[in-house]
Amino acid sequence: MNHSDLLNFATGFGRFQKRLVFLLVLSAFSHGFHLLITVFITYTPRHRCFIPEVDGVNATLFNGNSSNITFLPEQWKDSFIRLHIPWDDNTDWWNQCFRYSNITTNDAINTSEESTRFATIPCDKGWVYDVETGVTSATTEYNWVCDRSWYKTLATTIQMAGMMVGSLVGSLLSDRYGRRVAFLSNYIVGVLSVFLLAFNPFMLGVYVLLFFDGWAVIVRGFAVIVLISEMLPRKWRDTAAVLHNMVHSLGYAGLPLIAFLCKDWRWTVGVCGGIGILLLPPTVLVPESLRWLLENNRKNQADALVRRIAAINSIPLEATEKLLKELNHTKKGSEEKQLQVVQIKQKNETCNTQLLETQAMNSESQPRRYSYIHLARYSFLRYRILILCICWSSVNFCYFGVSLSTNELGGNRYLNCFLAALVELPGSFICYFLIRKFGSRIAFAIPLSTTGLLLIGTPLLRHVSETASITFAVLGKLFIMSGYTLLYTCTGDLFPTLLRNQAYGASSFVSRVVTLIVPYILYLGEAYDQSIPFILMAASAVLASGVKMLLPETKGRLLPSSMEESKEFKSNIQCYKQKEAQTANNNNNIYM
């Protein structure tokens, strides 16, 4: 019995696998709060300069005599503020960053018209924020407005930087130390980072905790998808992955409800983190990947996991013992194969580099330590990761570009956030249907090409109907989410076990770099033409839908464990087929 037979025996869909799916999906709900929590942390309401005579605790009105002091009547405030702060017709609100200089209280009282004759200076005594009672954010607490507004942008950027670093380093740790370690440790880091934001008194601490939150969100997410891929049969893999993403979207939809009820940003992050802490005990029960244990020769742990699976799934004891004997037999056969390969290598020291590379790939009995270098070293892996980087970058570009552009909806910010999350649910449904019906390539090409058409129509319809333009943008996000779900589900299907998480990490890292430039592309639209970002997003979506068709189809195929099994996946490019056939012939010559 080889590893594939063993895994087919142990990875059915019994009670053990159902429990695993439940635990992984449960963790998705609490982490659904994290991805866009900065929307409420960095919320910026309307604001104006602080005027001591109006806004101070002892705001008073001097009637020419300092001994006669009375509190400023409420009905006089607007008129009094107009004498201190310029009015901005574009925003229909007070100027948010400047006030008149060198104006005294007596000047203000004796001047019946707006004091346009006075020069303006930046707000030097703080700001007053136009919010309902109890609503706060880090922006209002630390005054991230006007010339300090870059602090607010920095908060989101640092969270994205955490995702970038987590994609690169965290995925490597997952392949090196195991899926369970990566999942559990980063679940804990994520919920603690958000929870501690509620008690952190320092502005620098906000940035540090957001970085670790970004790190944890991406590493936990990849560990979950890889666990689903390696512990479930092909028939149920897509279902579990889509269900995970849908529950994650439900958690995201719960974020505005929590923010609406709590109002204060520290209470909001505290409740979000607290829910994650309450859901922590069940996550401890998530097991290690059996496939990872086998590939790393963790025989004792693999034996224990097989027995646990058999006990929970009510597999007869005789069958379990037979399974473990076959596992031992597989290990011995692999050691004999390793010895043969070493002997062949000694006899063929003069062989070319390609033959030596193939021999190295066949050495499977000792746990290999793969790194990102291997994704670039082998031509077939390099080819696949390049295409996936293009696809991931396009999806992230469109997702965040459209999300930021839909701020034009206006209205209630809590409702807008809720609807933006809710629209992701049908996107996941569409992905599930297309994967089951057509396979991964078509399931990606259809929604991404549709996204391209919708995003092209968004700026064109703006001159006809703003409602229609916004509808196209929201529908575009729906189909983008479908492509996002597919990439999370199927990226690892083309890579061997010990490189699977690193394939996710490399693709995500490149896409996060692209995400960092999205605000600047949107700025080009504001400065020159609003259609520029949508044209670029549409072009990238169409490009990604085309290049994804160049990858091998994974529908109905077993998940590859080794380099050899991964290499057997066929490509649709004729020249690449010829290259694979030539390599296969060379492999056969080695054993002749």
C-alpha cells in the first residue's frame, strides 16, 4: 500500500472529518472580524478646529467687561464659530483643518459678518468631531486628521504589511513545522492582537498589534485551506472550503453590528477579540495533517492519528491494524527505494543536471526541507507559480479597488459595510457551483471575465445613471469574490505536500505588494479621470481569466504528495507538453 492508498483509507468523510470541518469553520467566524476591522478603527468623521471660547468646558462670552462672565448660549454657537472658522462650500461644512488667526473674543463679538479679512492658520488647539454621543475611533482619539492623516493610512498599510510578511514567512513555517502549529498559534495571535487593542494606551502599540493581526489572519487562513485539502476527500474538499469562506463572510457581516452596538472603537475591538477567545478551546482539537506527517516521516504521530480517525469513524479494529502494518511496509519500501536511488546516483555522476535533478526529486524517504527557492528551481513549478501570482494579484487589485470605490454609496456606514460583506455570500455559491460543474479553470475564467465587463461598464454608466454605475460595481465585487474563493480553494492542488503552503504564501505575498499601490491608482482616477482605475482593473481581470486557462486542470485528480505526482499534472500548452514528455523519457532512462 502506498501513501495514496493509505490516505484514501483514512480520509473518508466520517464523523472525524465532519468534526474537523466544524472546528475549522468555527474559527473562520471570529477571524471574519479582523480583515476589515480598520474600517472602524480609522473611521474619520467630520471635524473642525477646537475653539476654546465655544468648545471649552468653561466656554464664556465677554461683554466688554471681564468681570461680567456668562456661559455662551447654544443658539449663538454657529454664528460664533463662523467668525473663527472659514466655511467650505465644497463639503458644506466648516473648514476641517484651518481657522482664522489673530482674532480675539471681542473682535468676534463686534464683527457681524464672516471674518474674511483674517488670515488662516492650521488648527493648533485640537479638533472637534461631529459624531453621535459615544462614537469614537483611533482617529478621533489620536487626532489622525489634516496634517496627521497619514497616521491613519499608515495603520491600514501596516496591517497589509503584516499580511505580506505572514504570507512569506508564515507559510514556510507551516510547511516546516506543521499545519496544526500554524493554525493554532496564529489563531491565538490574531484574537489576542485584536483583544489587546482595547487596552493598549500607546499609538505605537496600535501599529504593532495591527501588524500581528494581519500576519495571523493570512497564515491561519492558508493553514485552514491546506488542512481541508489534505484531510478531506476530493468530493467534499470544495464544499468545505466554500463553507469556510461563507462563514468568514458572515463574521465580516457581524462586524458592523458589533460596531453599531458598541460605538466606542475600544469596546468594538474588545468584543471582537473576546468572541475569538471564547471560541479558542474547540480549536485546540484540530489535528495535524496526516499527509504532512507521512511526508515528514512522523511515524508515531501518524499511527496515533490513524487510530484516532479509525476510532471516531467506527472503523473495525482489524482494518485499523492492517492499515498500520501497511504504513510500516510503505516506510520500509521507501527506504529501499532511497538506497537504489543513491546507488544509481553514484553510477551516473557524469549525468547532466536534469537527470540529477530528477533523481533528487525521487528521494522521498527522508523528510525533505523545501523552501521558496524550489518554486523557482523546477521549471514546471516556476511556470505554475508565475501564473498563480498573476491571478492572485488581479483578484486582490479588483477586490480592494472596488471596495474602496464603493464608498461613493454614502448613507449609513454600518449598513454599507454590512451590504459589502453580504454580497460575498452569493459569490461563494457561484464558485461552488462552477467548480463542481466545470472544474477550476472554467470556474475562475467565467467570474473574472464577467468582472472585467462589469468594471468596464461602471465608469461608462456613471454619466447615464449613478445607481446603475454603483450596481455594476457591487456586482463586480460579487464575481471577484467568486474568483477569490476559487484561488483559496485550488491553489495548493498543483503542488506537492511540502510546498503547498509555500505556494499559497508566494502567491499571496506578490498580490499584497500589488494591493499597496491600489490607493495610488485610485488617486490617479481622482486627479485625472475616474475611469482609469476601472479600466486597469477590468484589464487585469480579463488577463487573469485568460492565463488561468494555461494551468493544468485539477478536477477529479488526487492531491499530489510528491514532486513526481505533482509533475504528472498535464498542461494545455503544446510546447510545455513536449517538455514534460521529454523529461518523463529522461526519468525512464534513469531506471533502465
